[in-house]
Amino acid sequence: METILGSRYRVIKYIAKGGFGKTYLAEDIQLPNKDKCVVKQLYPSVDDPNFIQVARRLFKKEAETLYTLGIHDQIPRLMAYFEQDEKFYLVQQYIEGYTLSKELILGKPWSEGKVIELLIDCLNILDFIHGKSVIHRDVKPDNLIRRSWDHKLVLVDFGTVKEVIAEQTQLVPATVAVGTRGYMPTEQARGKPRTTSDIYALGIIAIQALTGVHPVELIEDEDGEIIWREQAQCTPQLADIIAKMTRYHFKERYQSAQEIITALASLGNKPEAIRQTQAVQYTPTVQLSASQIANLSKKPQGTSINSSSLNSARSVIDTPENLTNFHSELPELLTNNEQQPQLETQSNSLETESNSMSKAQKSRKTLTTLGVALILGAIASGGMYLLKQRTTQSDQNNIEKQVNHFSEMLEKQEYQACYDEAVAMNAQAADVANSASMPKEQLQEFEAQCGLAQAQAEAEDIKYGAALAIAKTLPKNTSIDAEIQQQVDFWSGQLLEQATKLYEQDGNIEQALETVKQIPQDSTVRSRVIDLKDSWKAEFATNEAIMTTAEKALSEEKWVYAKQQAIKVKDSSPTMYWQEKAKAIISQAEEGIAETVSTEAEKPKAIAPSSQIKEVPIPEIIKVNKPVITEPKPTIRVNQDSSESLRDLDDNSESLPSAPSNSSPPNDVPLRDL
């Protein structure tokens, strides 16, 4: 049945249930895009009718406070608040992202630069809300959301609204501790939070990041100070700052977030960027009322909890309507009437501290609180070792051996063997239930870790396709889901680059298309893959047809037409392969054009020499014939004998053309004929 709250917000799904209400993911049906939002339903556990009037006034006041806080970019904006059927509703901005707890992986310490980046990001938020006289009261990794689109941390789930109902009226006890075990200082456990309580919680998160150790695993000295420096790799200066943030007594801590920002600025370290991840997980909390605390204090102390449960169960002391990860299914909390007695019977004593507590009392309370918190956390969060699961010591030893075995293979970088063995054990566990084997969740953790390590080894050899093939088979819902997805996106990008080179440089479209087929559907580059595939296919079909026409024109010595076709490709396609191919055809066409022009220009030059030879003898003939014009000498005698006449003629022969030697005139020829 469809549920609409406030005549406007359609419930999409139920997210979580806490001590003071429920949380839903909804959509605003009055907006065009039906924007998603988070609706928190708050209802008191007190049946006194007079309480409604008091709660209504305080609820309105608190909603106005949250509305003011919503101005900040890293705090969910309060969109609306209303009352319906004597229940109060807050409508807040939907934050898409993942919890900081997914970046804080046990056994994997952060670098100093990343921790400074974390501190500065969160301190700016605390500085803002403390300036508004608001205390968060529940700063923890699960209430810090890494926003997907810009990777900034967003602080959610303010404890102020919880205290509107739980603390600020005389109709309910004022001793409810709002906070989370491990991140909550002593004054807050006594129901007296201060701004320095938020600073303490943030300092604990920094210690967790530097050491890779969950806060509940850290021990305290006689003065209640946390012992952690030896497990952290950071400069003494940063360690001093964090130590001051987490002092046992609130007066010894930094009194404002701005003081810490100034101290961090003096270090001169450059913060490192936090890697984008996309894992989701939720750490529920449990609220303890005053009566429960009183009952628990009568229980015997000395509960022993297996430390291995700390790996997956983060225990706390209180909870309201927790909403940390808005886009994943979250488990319901143990808050109904049937579950509360179970919590009371399975919990150890939690003593209320006073300022005059002796050192011995502090130490005893620490141990007592640890026992209570771990049991509550194990029940509430559905950890690896559920308290109701009974295993023999022998089975437990076998499990520890398996854990050590896989850890050793990872340390020795025997990734393939580790992965294969984890896959085999998971397959066997699916068929046969074995109490001596690791729980399915932990087996899947090792399969994911070993498989990811093997995939990374493949990627280092530039075998991105093989790496992605392994990543596709890894189990989901593990602590490294975010890291796996990050690597998948990176490898997909690298594979897309390889495919792009195959097409743009080699023109090998078939191989390029085969390469991008290996990119998973859920990769962030998938949309680019689809666009590029369509672009490649269209460009290849068009250019291939044009180039075929150009090559045919070359073979037919149609140089100009071939060049024109190749220029079309050159001008329209920036791809290297088509550019080079077009340039080659243009070059051949230009050579053909140049050769044709040269041949036509040489034809008139071959006729010129023969016409010039005919004109050369003309002046020579004129020159030789000029002497013929000379007149004969008048001294010639007519009656002279023929021999003398011939001699005279011989004397003048230089001015006459020479006669052939064998052609002298006959004797009977008269001289006048000469």
C-alpha cells in the first residue's frame, strides 16, 4: 500500500528504526523531478498526553535550529517539518554517498597527509555548528558521508533532535546518553555533552585512521588516557595535536575547532586527496534508558568478549533514528519491547561516572563499558560472530588458523593461490554448513581481498581485461566493495584508452570494439564507451567509402578528383589514422598532377631547333655571291692570242667563281662567250 506523508512525500522504502523513530527514503511528488529526500519520523515513548504539547514546542524550536544549520554545504538541508497523527516529521536533503567507515579499513593505516585532510574537512563543519551553539553529540564514521559528486564529507544525524524528546522535558529521564561507544567521552556518557565532546570524537576517528585499529580495541592507562602512539606512523607534532583533542578531561582538550585548525596549519603538511570509493555499510547503535543503566549496574562484571568480533561489530551506547547511508538497505535496530529484555540480560554493568571517581574506578568502568558495548554492538550490527552462535574451542581454533593462513598468503603476495583457495572454500561452504569453517561473510572478505590483489597484479602487467574479468567475479557486500569499484573504474578507463589507440592510430576498429566489450556495465566510463563506439562506426563507414573512391580515382589517373575526395576526409576527421591515409592519397594525386603539367609544357620546345637550322645558310649565300658584282678589267685585247687571254683571265680569277679543273672551255668557243 502506498504511503504518502504530509500529503507530499511518497515513501519509497523503509530505511531504519531507532529509539526515537523511523527513517524513510521518499520522493517529493510536488516537484517536477520528484526529488528524493529523507523523512525522519520522530515519536516519543511517553504516553502522557501533556507531553505532546511540550514536545510540539521543542520540536519546532529544534527544527528551526536544523534549518539554520542546513545553510552549510556539508550539512543536510532541512527541507520541511510537520506533525501528523501526533508524530513529528523532519524532511531532509538526500545525500548520495558512502560512510567514512568504509574508508577506515582495519589493519590499513592512513598516511599523515590523509588524516590532516580528514581533520580539516570535519573541523570546518564543527566550527560552523559550534558557532551556532549546537553540539552534534554523535560524531562517528557512520555519521560522516563521503558525498559522491565532490567527495566532501557531510555530517548527518544530529543528536539535538533526539534530545528534544529524550532530554529537554521533565516527563522523561534526563540521563539518556546520546553517542556511540568508542567515540563518546566520559562527560557525554553522563549526559552532559559539550562542544569539546565533538572534538574528542573527531580525534578518536583520527586515531583510528592513523592506527588502523577500532577505538574499542584501544586500551587506556591509569588516568583514562588512550594508548595509541606506538601503533601510529605520524610526526610527534600531529600526535600531540590529536592527543590533546582526546584528553580524558574536557578542560584539557582544545576548546574550539578553530584552535585545532590553527595548530594543523603550523605543521606545513600538504593534505592528500582521499580516494573515491563506493562501498556502503551501516553501524547501528542502541539507546540505553536510565532504567536500563540502573539495571545493568547490578549485573556482575567480567564478561569476556572474543576480540575477533571487533572486526565487524562496532559497538555503541545509544542510538536514535540513525541514517548514515541513504542509498542502501540498513538493518533494523533492536528496539522493540521483546528485544530490550534480551539486551538487559546479556549485558554487563555500565557504571555512571562522577567527577570524583578514583583512578581505580575509572579503570574498572572502562572494562565494564567495553563488555556492555561489545555485546550490544554484536547483537545490533549482526557481526561476524553472533552471540547466539555457539562454537566449540576447537572450531574457534580452526577458524583462527584459517584466518592466519589467508592473512599469511596475502602478506607473502601469493594472490593467485589465496584467491583460488578462497573461491573453493566459498563454494564448499555453500553446499555444506561447517561450524569449524569461517563464516560465509569472512570467507567472502578473503575472496574479495585475494581476488582484488590478483587483479591488481594483472593490471600491473597492463592486462586490464584480465583484471576486470577477475573483478567481475568477486563477491559483493564486502568491506572493500568501494576499493574494488574504484579499481574497476580505473582499469576500465585504461582499457578504453587502449581501444581508442587501436582505432585512432591503427584504424583497427574490429579489435577496438572487441576490447571495449570487456568493460563492465557498471563502470563509470560505460557511457563514454557507448558514445565512442557509435562515433567510431559512423566515422569508419563514411571515411572508408570516400577513401575507396579516392583510391579508385588514383588507379584511373584521375588525380584532381582523387585529391578532392581525400581532402574531404582530411578536413572532416581529426583521427590520426584517417589523417595519415588522406595525406598519402593527396600526395600521390599531387605527384600525378605535376607530372601531367610537365609533359604538356615540353612539347613546343622539341620543334624549335629544326626551324632555326633552315635560316642559317641564307646569310652565307648572300655573302659568297657579293664578289660576282665586280666588273672585268678593260685591258683585255681582242686580238691577243688565246693563251694570253686565258692568262689574263687567270689573273682575275680571284674575283670570279672558280671553275672546276676538268672543265676548261674548248678551243672553238669564242672569247666573247666568256
